[in-house]
Amino acid sequence: MRPPSCPASASRFALSLLAVTAVVAAEPALPDARPVPRLQAVPQPQAQVSFQRDGIEIARYHFGRDGQRPFLFPVPGPSGRSLTRLGHPRDPESHSHHNSFWVAHQFVNGVNFWGDTSGARIVHLRTLRLDDSDTAAFLETENAWRDPEGKTLLRELRRITVEELEAGERLLVLELQLEAVVGEVKLDESAFGLVAVRMAKTIGVRDGGGTIRNSEGGVNEAGCFRQPARWCDYSGPIAPGTIEGLTLLDHPMNPHHPVPFHVRDDGWMGASLTFPGAIVIPPGQPLRLRYGLYVHAGRPSPEILERRWQTFARTSFGQFPTKK
């Protein structure tokens, strides 16, 4: 409604607005309304789910079938800037598989699911469940690990939970259940897989002056590369005067815990599940895995990071729905 230009008319217009406002204010609250969850997993166009806190995005999941694998991007820190990126900052073509925060493995029954050139793909089949609350939101999906001929080697159930912490920090929890479809499936010995993170360029040790630390006191690539650890942290500048980072947490119930972390000064880190040795998944005996990604401000002390890991270590695996 456009207000009138005449002073008298303007006064009447103002009074009418006050009357409308008074009527609206006098309306009672909806008696059966449920509280609006602060954290929500909101489906988006083009095969995406936006995790939001109070309507502001704090992570986004991509699962389009035209891609090589599902992944999370962006992963904003408390400042609102993404702490991850897509691709290697100095070699984007041959590292196109570095998809922010992702799941893959170099050799599954000899088939390369790590890179983008073999023709093997991790394909989203369906969304099983979405849920919201004031403290966490989660997404459950079913995926198929298919070789270049389209044969499914693994059925994967995946749950991604975003948990709210203090001061704008959060914990992303990734749970996986891998089931052999036809015969046993072997995850061959490799440093590449199963969970990895490509950090933002400015956080990298080489490109931005960041720092890598692990639970055993190692620092940067020289002290952390392929070394067993409970957790590995990558922190660095994300904006002028602002330091933030990510800590990748390995759950003590995962095989080969504490696993070696394949971590580089050029800005990436991964929990190398099968670097200590191959893992065989027999039919009817699924492999269950649980990882955490602590999204934090500043550069927390090792003591704070260790306490964060201990809290995560006390959590248990959630139950996935039975196969229909």
C-alpha cells in the first residue's frame, strides 16, 4: 500500500496501520503449533540437501547421479567462509576427485573408485530419511559402488549428522555401512581412502601458512604424513585476522584404529583405513565405520582437541533401517 501525500490522509493512513498492527498483535499464538527446529536438513534442487541453522547454511550435500560420488561442499566455519574447496589449488585437472569432504577408495576388488578416470562411480540410489531438531539435523541415503561395467560391488548406507556446538562451532558425523552384494569384497591396501578432506587454499601450509597437528604431537607433513593418530587437525587463515580449521576424528571402533593419516602441506588430509592392511567384507557381514569432522574457530590446543575426540569416542554407531 502506498502512503498518501496529504498530511491529513497520511495521519489517517498511520492510524489504520496502527489498528492493523494492534489486531495482529492481539492474535493468540497458534495453539497446536510445534516449535520450529533450529537445525534443519532442507532438500534443494539439482540433487542437493542444505543443512541450515536458523535459516543460514552450514553445510551442503551433493548427490547428483551425473557426478562421480556424493560429497559435502561448502563446509563453512564460524566466520561463514568455507573451510574446504574443490580440487587441488595448483593441479585442479588431475585432482578433480578432491571433492571437499568425501568418501572413496583407491581399489575395491581391484577397481579404482578414488580417481575420476576409471569409470567406477558411487551412485546415489535414494534418500532414506531426513530429520531436524534444535541440536542436530541428519540425512540418511543409500548408495551403490558400481564398477565401470555398472556392476554393483557394494551397497552403502550413509548417515550425515550436523551437530551444533558452542560459539558457532559444529561437529559433522559421518556413519557408513558397507555391504558386499555378490561375493566377498576386498578393500585393498592403500593410503587413499576411505574419508578425505580438501582444505581451503589459504589454510594449506604451503599456500596459506596453516598448520597440521595430530594426536601424537606431530606437526605438518613432516611429522604427520602416514602416521597413526586418533585425530588430525588442519588450521589456518580463512579471512584477514581470522583462523579456523577442521579436525578429522577416527572412531576407536573403526578397524585399524588409530589409522595413519595421509596428510600433505598442500592442503589435504585423509584417514587411510586400509594403509595398515586390506579389509575383506564377506556377504552378510557389513563393515561399519564412524568419523567426525570438528569445525572450529581459532587454533585449539591439543588438549582441547583431545577432549573433543574423547567425547566423540564415547558415542556409538546409530542403527540403519533394514533393507526393504
